[in-house]
Amino acid sequence: MTLQPLATAVHRAYTADLDADDFYRMLRLRVDVFVAEQQCAYPELDGRDLEETTRHFWIDSADGFVLGYLRLLEDPDGVYRIGRVCTAQSARGLGLGRKLMRAAVAEVRRSPVVLSAQTYAVDFYRSFGFAEDGEEYLDDGIPHVPMRRA
């Protein structure tokens, strides 16, 4: 894929409001990054995408590829959960993850929000007000740290 000029907008939608093509493009990026690139055979499709309150944030290229993605869940206890934050390999270093995180943090406002950060990305999440909230652990062989933003 040749990188095309970026569409600057961060899109946001509940699952019920997505069309099948958009949803497929998002899931494709997630599988490309988390399963293929990181070589982790895990249940990427965990059922949470279909929950009524799940929100998807993404950035497209001009030619329709999803270049960046983030999922926002709402847990039953009222805590929000950011996850599946990823950027296409061809679009890394362009600040897309930062744009997506700004949009998600604005969405939750002052509500508590948690995430599981791959250890290399802890400083990235700290820049949005997250702090470590537990010990490092392995998830599919990749070190992670639980983080919380109160």
C-alpha cells in the first residue's frame, strides 16, 4: 500500500451506526497489527465490538484505508476502557495515535478510564494523564502495564 494523503478527521461511531465496509476495514487493521505483525494468535474478535455502548474512532487515508484506530468500551461499573489502539505500519510517526487518544479522552471527559498499555507505550499514555495502576504482566507474550486516568 502506498501512503496517500491523510484525511485529517477522526471519525467516531457506535457499532450500530457503522456500515459493514467501514467495520471490516477497522477489523482488518486490528488483525494486521495485533495478530499478523505482532504474531499473536489471540481472540481479537472478543464480542465487545458488538456491545451497544462500544464506540469506534478511526482515521482514513484518502484512498479509503483505515490508518489509525481506537476502541472505547463502557464497562458495567461505569468505567471506560480504551483499547485496540493501533496505527498502520505505513502511517506510524504521523501522530495518528495522538489524535485518536485526544478524541477518546475528550469523549469520556472527567470519567474514570483504564487501559492496558504495551510497556513500550507507557510514556505515550502518561502524556494523556494516565498512570500505572498495577504490575507489569504478559499478555500473549507481550509486556503490558495496567493504567488508569481518574
